[in-house]
Amino acid sequence: MLIPRQKTPALSLPLLGGGHFDLSTETSERGTVICFYRGLHCPICANYLKEFEKRAADFAERGVNCIAISSDGEERTRLMAEKIEAKNLRFAYDLPLNVAKDWGLYISTSRGMTSIGLEEPALFSEPGLFMVSPEQTLYYGSVQTMPFVRPHFSELVSALDFAIANNYPARGEYTGAV
């Protein structure tokens, strides 16, 4: 389990369009929002990523980088970026499933063809949304066991405004006896 205010697992992946994403070398004033999505086969992910794309500039104005990540390969990732008409959102691909598990993501098995006529991968991770500080510690985290009911990016932007204005710390860091 990831613990707020503690270092997150390493995350280093190829970027769509060239280059490399490495969480340990991210440079931003306030951190990085990482959106793990299921893959091209998921129509809910496409709609969710469209909203993330719309909000990427809002996060940037607040000193926060954004990235979308899945275990899809380069071609399926490119198709997803094209599908949502990404201009501001970075995409990383080839997320190893053992790394997905390190981040606390749930892993699902294929159910075959989806409602949009695409084959699910044999194994893939379910969604997760994280905000990681510039020091690579967990500030916010949310994971799902299925594609439904995800955090809204507009609410995360508003929460970020509150946190900045009030110097609000990450919560949920207690690991002692209860």
C-alpha cells in the first residue's frame, strides 16, 4: 500500500512522440498528476482522458505536470491520444504490470471484445489517479477495481487550489497501531 508523505515507487517509461518519462527527474513546482488508465479498449477511459486533456492547462497554471499511462504498447497509445485529440497531455506506454501492482493498481483479465469492438489485452491494470510531490512522495491517491466512478479532474483542481492556499498536507500517513 502506498502511504502519503512517503516516497512512491519508481516510474520510468517511454513517452509517445519520443523521449522518456522518469518520475524521479520530473521538474515542476508542485508535482505531477499521474492518471493510470486501462487502455485503448476502454471507452470510459477515453472520455475520462478527454476531461484530463481539458484540465491539463489548469494543472500547469498551478505548477503541476500531467501524464496518462497504460500498459498498452506504443501504437494503441497513439490511437488513444488521437482519439481524445490530445495536445497538452503527455502519454507514456508499456507500463509493466508488476510496476502497476507496486502502485496498488488492480489487475484484470481479458473478457474478450469490448462494447466498442476492441479486444482487451490478456492482462491490464484498472484505473488509478495520483498526485505526487516534487520530492516523489504521495500527496493524493485513488484506485478503482473497475472503470466506473472516477475522481473528477475539476474537483482535483479545486482541491489543489485549497491545498495551495492553506498549505494543506497530505493525509492518511498514519501507519501505527489502531
